[in-house]
Amino acid sequence: MLMRQIKKDARLPAKKRTMLGAILFIPAIIIFVLIFKQITNWRADIQFQQERAELNAFVSSVYPPLVDSQNAILAEKRKMSVLLQKVENLGYQHPNHAQLITDITQKWRLGLQKYEGAHKETDREIRRAWISYNTMDQQDVLVKFAKQSVRLDLKNKKAEKKYQNTIYNIQDKLIKSLDNARRLLDANRRSPKNKKQKALVQYIRQNILPFTTGAEERLVNFLGTIDQRLKQEVENLQELIRFSAQQSIIVRNHLQNNPDLEAPLVTTINNWIRLEQIGQEKLNQILYAIEAEYIALSLDLSLKSPAIRAMHKNLLRNIPLIVGKAMKQRQTIDQSYNISPRQKK
């Protein structure tokens, strides 16, 4: 219609009208191809769903448990595909637990792949039996497939058991991670029981990587879902760290203008710097413990797990203690001014 109107108006030369027509024709072709492809995919999807329904009806008429075991595998695949995609970048966001996340996701994908493999093999046998049923002696096929379907269902059940063992192994790794994080916090209250645990706590302390601002904020907010009071305690510690850093700078500026007070002012500066460092170390330990739970829950460990409940108790017991000690140290610095004794004449 547009080209007809342009031609009627005769405002463009014939050559330019031809070129314009070619330019307008290309988008029309692209739109047609896209629509045709969409319709084709839609029809293929409907045909696939119809065939699936017929296959399920065929199997259900012979041995319903086989349909259930096949559907269970598909449901697990859908669920885990969403979960594994969700945690794909979790290791980059939380480098302190990156190796754990990598090991678990690799193990999970491998286990899921084997579990799904059982579904594919069974599905192939079902399709073969269904085609045979529609092209051969139906009664003979039904008798033979009735026996085969029981074996196929047992095969699925064995694959499910192996997959479940993979899940148990993954859960053990997550529980171990939570146990180590709890020992880390407990060491602030009492010394580890043996040399092995002491060495483990020391290793974790020395190798905690700095938390990004985003990760720190995410973990503190997550802590708020556990207990708002604990979140407030951690925010108090964060504020103390910032305050200590500011105080050391302020006192250092005073020192520049009062060099004759170097001895007491340097002591005060060092006290604030030390409090900032200790506060940051303790905050990192707390964040590490919170992160262990955050990762465990992200990797599908149940909120009702005894390890998760034990972590909650650990956080409730240790965070107020750690923050309380830091606050007491601030009070000590605040009240550290003393009157120098008078010099004897």
C-alpha cells in the first residue's frame, strides 16, 4: 500500500522507487520468516505434547509405577536445572567458599546427568514398545512389555538410589563446612579441644579473603532473616570499625599540630588502629560463618537440618560476645586519659 501511494504521488523517480521497494521488502521477509518459524515451533510443540500424552497413557495402561518414576526424574531435572543456574555465579560472589561451591555443583551435575541417563534409556525402550504396539501384534507386545516395564522401573529406582547417595555426599560436605565455621566462632569463647581443630581454626582465620561491599551487605541482610537483633549487633561492629578508623585519623591530625604530645597521642592512635584491625578480623569471622549457612541453604540444605539449627545457636551465642568485647575495648580507649604524676621538685 505504501509503495502504491508513493507511485501514485509520483514524487520519486522510478529508480529510487525501486530501491525503496527493495529496502521495504527485506523487513517484510524477515517478519514473515519469524512468524513462520514461531508457528512451526508451536505446531511441533503441540505434536510433541500429544505424543507424550499417548506414550504416558500406553505405559499407564501396562504399569503405572513406571510413569511415576520417569516423571520423578524429569521433575528433579527441572528443579535442579533452576537451582544450579541460580548458583552459577555464587563462587565469584563468595570466594571464601568458591572451591566448595565448585566441587558440589560439579558433583551434582554429574550425578544428575547419570540419573537423567536412566530416564533417556527407559524412554527409548518405551518409544520402541509403543511403536511396536501400533505396528505389530498388540497382545504379544503388551505381554512382553508388561515384564519389561517392571525391569525398567527397577532400573529407574536403582538410578534414583545412586543419585540420592550423591545428594547425601553433597549434604555431608555442606554440614562439614558449617561445622568448621562454628568452630571458628567458638574459638572466640574457648580454645579448640585438640591440636587438629586448633590448626583448622588458625588456617581459616589466616586465609579469610576480604568481603566485597555487596557480599557483606547481602550476608548482613540474610542474618536479619535469622534474627534482627544479631543483624543490629553486626551493624554496631561495622560502625565501630568505621569510627575507629576516623578516630585514628583525627588524633593523627592533632599530632601534627602538637608534636610535643607525641608520646600519648601515638599511643592513642595505635590503640584505635588496633581496635579497627581486631574489629575487622572479628567481622570477617562472623561473615564467614554467616556465609557458610547462606551457601548451604542456597545449595538446598534444609532449613530444618540439625547443622543449620546448630549454626543459629552458635550465632546467637557468639556474635553478642564478640561485639561486646569490641565495645568494651572502645570504652577502654575512650577512658584511657590519665593525669600525669607531678614531677618531684
